[in-house]
Amino acid sequence: MRDVKLKYRARNLRNEPTDAEEALWRYLRGEQLGGHRFRRQHPIPPYIADFACIEAKLVIEVDGGQHADSAYDAARDRHLRLHGWRVLRFWNNDVLSNPEGVATEILRALGGPKLGKDSPPP
């Protein structure tokens, strides 16, 4: 039952993205970032990741000021890392002011483009 609620919550979050999430999704969707496939608001019980690349086990979080020094986020990151995920966090203002730079950092964390998928981000 809990996973059903988590999926429902994730669906609602996908329908109401923040401005920063929307800006970053333009770079991540449709395998545009080096051929890597990302999902938005992906449930990883008991949490929901803003973005996740399943193949690379990479979670991308886009945070506002309310996340500064958050004990909840630290515990969440520990949980994800214990389950084999890498976590990258970016501030909303960084995503909004420099989406290309953020996309480059994500691609670097992924180890570059996948073979045969070397088109640059938009």
C-alpha cells in the first residue's frame, strides 16, 4: 500500500514541477544528455528522487533554500548511498542561472556520453 501512495505522490510532483526542475528537465529528457535516460520524480522507497538515471544509479536533487543544512536530506542521502545510489545536489538558483553548467557536471558524474550517443545537450 505504501508504494502505491509513493507512486501517486510522485505522479503529482511530476505534474507540478518547480521552475528549476522544469529547466533541468529540458536537458535530461529524451536521452539528450549524452544518451543517458532519466526519470522525473522517481520513487526509490521510501523516498522520491527529483531525477534518477537508473542505469547509472545516479540521483539528481534540485534544492531550494529550505534544504540548507537539512538533517532530513542528510539521512535521505545516506539511505540512498547505502542502497548503491550516488546523489548530486544542485541549488535552484544554480540550475536557473547556469543550466548548461549543471548539465555538464551531471554528464561528468555519468562518465561522459554513452557510446553512439555523443550529441551535445540543447
